[in-house]
Amino acid sequence: MKNTFAPVNKIPPEVLTLVPDHWEGSDGDEALINLTHVCRGWRKLFISHTSLWTRLDCMNVDKTRAYIERSKTSPLEIYLKDANNTFCLVEAFLLAVPHIGRLRELSVSGNPAPVLPVLAEHFSCHVPLLSKLDINLVCDQASILPGTLFNGDLSSLRELRLTGVTTPLPWRGLSNLTTFSLCHVPEDGILLTQLLDFFESAPHLRHIRVHDSIPSSRNTPTERVVSLPHLKNLSIIAQTAHSILLDHLSILAGASLHLEFAFSGRESSILSYLPNPPDGLRNLSDITAVNLCFGSGQRSVRLSGPSGELYVLGKWTSGGERSTYGTGEFLRSLDRFDISRTRWLAITLCGLQPSTNNDFPITARSNYKTLCSMKNLRTLTLSRSKNLIFILALNPDQNPSKTVLCPKLEEIILYIDHPFDFHLNELLSMTEERASRGAKLSAITIVNTEAFAPTKTVFQLRKYVSRVEYKFVDAPPEWDTLPSQVM
């Protein structure tokens, strides 16, 4: 009677059986078995809940047999992983072979030598319930998947992840596929034509990830373009900067594009490897935020807006590169896009003064050209940089056109590393000149990392600026100073 009235025994059975779906530990099987050893009531309840016994790793014969019996007709999840150079117990796997027809998820990883024969022999039949397929075969050379896999029909597949394998992608019925990942395929391991054919057969793709898998573009017509109308995000990560795939894709509004490349030496701007908008990058039709970050060893460009996002990250593989190398080239490359609607501009320089004699430094000319295009700019953030060159460009008496750049600019945020970075006189001159021409700033925020506080001189800014704030922090942000919510 005490057990009957215990609070835990008042939990409805339909709620109690949901508990195993929320394990925090890695070994969910052991915890599930422990639940069946609590009492007779719990054992009967959990054993009768068939969906709890559908995960098979085929590493133990008795366990595999018990799971298959308890799962009854529920869809199965089979995970075949290489453990101590043993693919799986053959006897245990053979118990699952007659039930492959109700396979819902298949994950295979490890040494391809024992894996490929198993796939060719037992997975060449149609699997109508398969919704998730993950094949990860680690080897010096990419393995070739058998063309007869699943009889070439994946009509229910929603997620497909291929790592370290090549395939001509002959599968049919991919109308339900929404997620595709292709990783670590050697160069020329897959033809661009095959990849484009695959995309056309999967019109509802939403998430695509291509990692270290540069397709070969031979025999691919340069004019061929495949549209991805439902794409939400595309991620391309490669050791060599390229636009092989992007040149043949039409990325519509609403998509997020992430590009990550590595460089070895002094190559041109990363943006030169992108297709020319708007034909190939229609998702960048409305840019409202621009974030440029330049630091020792890497550069990043992020263009954001309600119609999509482009994030480009370039990493230098050789040492000795100066941290402002190519900075001005990035600014000049922005004229390829429509940045007139930009409301937020953030520039982060983790390194040297932008006006040094490095290749493609930030200059008054490149800076003026960028700001001149941003007619709707509202907020300008300058972090870890020498701010003088930007302040001078905003002063109508200092820029080449003698006109007010960014007439709708309301707020400037300055992260100051050292007292000599402040340039108060130039800041005062800029705010005074803009106020006299009807472009008065609403706010200036100065964030300082040193122990100096020029409070008297800061108060002078209030003659021309509605609100002036002065803050002290330990360190300014080094990367990604854009707000979490694009304005």
C-alpha cells in the first residue's frame, strides 16, 4: 500500500514512458534496462512500450534479440560502429537482417573494409521507412558506395550524411530529402554534374553542408544553374578558396550562406571567389548589416538582412601575415553588393594601424567609397582599431565630396584600447560639422579598456550630441560585434 500511494507511482503511464527520451547520459541503453529492474509494474510498462527498444547497435547477441522482440513492429534504428577494430558481432547483426524492411535510421561508421561488404549484401533492398542515413567511413582514400544500395530508391529519406565516401548519387525518389551533408571527399572524387543532378532530384533541400569536398567541374556547362527554392542554409568549408559550386547555384531570398576557406600566402580578397550578385546570390538582395573583422590569421565578412545572410571566414595557413593585410580590399569589394539599405556597420581590426603600408590597407579613399554607399546607416561600431581615418571620413570638411556621408547616422560606438586612439579633437570637429549641416548624432558611446577617463573633454561632445556615454571594460569584443538580432 505504501508503494501504491507513493507520488512516483501516480505518474500516468503515458507520461512515465517519455522519461527515457530525455536522458542526459551517453549510455541510454543501460539506463533503460535499469528502469525495468525497479519493480514489476515498471518492468511491464517499459517492456510493453515498443518504441523504447528500437535502437540496435548489434554488439551483443542477447541484447539484440531482446530489443527486436520488444520492438515488435516499430521502426528500427541501427547503429553499426567500429569498436576495437571489430565492426559488429555477425551473429547479432544477422538477427536484425530479417527486419531491415522496417529500418528507419541507419548510421554506419568505422573501417570501410568490413563495412562495405555488409552494405552490399544486406542493404540492397528497398527500405520504405528509411528517413535518416549517415555513412562515415574513415580511410586514407575515399571508399565507393555500391550503386545497388537500397535498390536506388530513397523515397522516405529526409537526412543524408556522407563522410569519406564517393558515390555517383544514382538514387531516385529524393523528393522528401531536406538535409544533405558531404564531407571529406577527395578532389575529383565526385563530378559537379552529378552533384547538380542530385540537387535537382531533391527539390525540397533546406540544409546543405559541403566540407572538404571540391567537385570536379569538367564536362559541366558553364551556363547550367540549379535553383534551390527551399534552401535555408548552405555551408561550404574547404582548404582552397573556390566558387565551383556557387557558380552553378541560384540561392533565393531567405537563405543563409556560410563560406570558410583557408589561404596559403598572399591571395586576393575572399569575396573575389563569390559569384557576382544578384544572379547567384539573390539572398543578398536586402543587406541591413555589415560586419567586417580583420585579425592576425583570419578575416571574416558578414552581410546580414531579412532576406538572408552571407558569412565568409578566411584563415591563413602560413605564419607572418600582417593583421590588416587585405582590409581595404574587403571594403572595396562591398561595392559589388547593394549596401544602400545598411543600417549597421561594424569594423573590427585586431592588429596594426589601418593606414600602414600593408598591401590593400584601409585608406581614406576606400573608406569614403564604402560609407558613401550606406545612405541609411544608423549605427557605426569601431572596435580595436585606429578610429581616426573613419572619423575624418564622416567629417564633411575632410571627405573628398565635402558632403554629409551617412546622413541618417544616429549612433557611433568606439572601443578604445589606448588614450592616443581617442582623437577627441577630430571627433569634436566631426560632430560639430555634422550638427551644423542638419545631421546631428543622437548618441556616442565610448568604451575604454585603459584606466584613463577624459571626462572633461568628453562633456564637450554634449554640445553637439544628444547623449554621450563613457564605459570601462576589461577587453573589447574581438569578433562578431553585430547584434544578435539584425536591426
